[in-house]
Amino acid sequence: MSLNFSFAMILAGVNMLVAGAAHAGQSSIIMPAQFTSETQAVIHAANIYNPVSVEEDREFMGIIFSETSNGITLYGYTVGAGHAGHDQVTVTIQVPAGAQKVAFWHTHGAPHWTRNYFSTTDTELAEQWQIPIYLAAPDGKLRVYEPGDSTLGWRRARQLGLAGEDGASSGKLVKAAGSSDPVRIRA
């Protein structure tokens, strides 16, 4: 079963169609709920898809979802691929019946210093859905932007060379469980 929304969003450098049915070339794969935390699911997705993203200069994105059965909550994820050389992903995201969406995750393709930041549209996606968005960056760092986190103003974004739009963010580094060390992912 899929999330029952039928509108297109052009957010996160992504044209994401969340709808009832998958379409050829736009469907997402589902990694079943088997991880004990949201972060474990994100790290798994990032370690598989970020190296391909960097090598092919292709963005990947998906949603982290949770399922609870017999009082035990497990997490899974979806993934859809964009086209090589384009900062865009068009994908239909389907999640299992009864699953709850808990976060978005995505990659930014080949290395470029600007791709270590959440774009304005990334942060807008998190704000609109009121769930975090994770970025598996080409520098091997895993970052998260949560609704309400600070963003760069127009002037500061322009000074940094980030297109001069309000809303870009460096996010926060994701820390390893029980540690102050940031998570490192494959790139």
C-alpha cells in the first residue's frame, strides 16, 4: 500500500510524486522494517546508495518508515533513483500498509562543496511534512535537518555561494549511538 497523497512537490532539488501507484521508471524499492532505530535505517541506506550516488552523480531519495507489531517497532526505508547528472529525483514512494513515515533521506551526487548543505527545498520538505530529512553527503558525513532548525538567510547563503536563497542549512552531524563521534558513511 502506498501513502495516499496525490500531489507533486518540487522540493529538495527533487520532483517527488507521492501517489497511490508506482509508474515505470519512477517506482521506489522497499527495504522491509528490520532496523531497531531510524538512524540505523538511514545509515544502512546511506552506506549502500551514497557510493553509487557519488560515482554516478545521481541523487537517491526515500522515506524512513516504522512498523509496530506485538509492541516492537522496527524501521525500514524506500529508495528511488534520479537521473545521472541531474539534481532531481522523480519517484513514487510506497510504504507498507500501516507504516508511519518518520523521516526522509537523500544523497546529493558527485562531490562539490555546495552538496554538503541542505538546499532550501530540502529544508522546505522537512518543514512541510514536519519530519526530519537526512543528507548522505559526498564528503562521507551524515547530516540531519529537523523541522524548526536554523537556516541561512539570503545574504549568508549568497556569501557562501549557495544561490542566495533563504533556507539552506548545514544541518547537524548525526552522532553514533552512545557516542559524541559523528557517523561516517561510505562515499
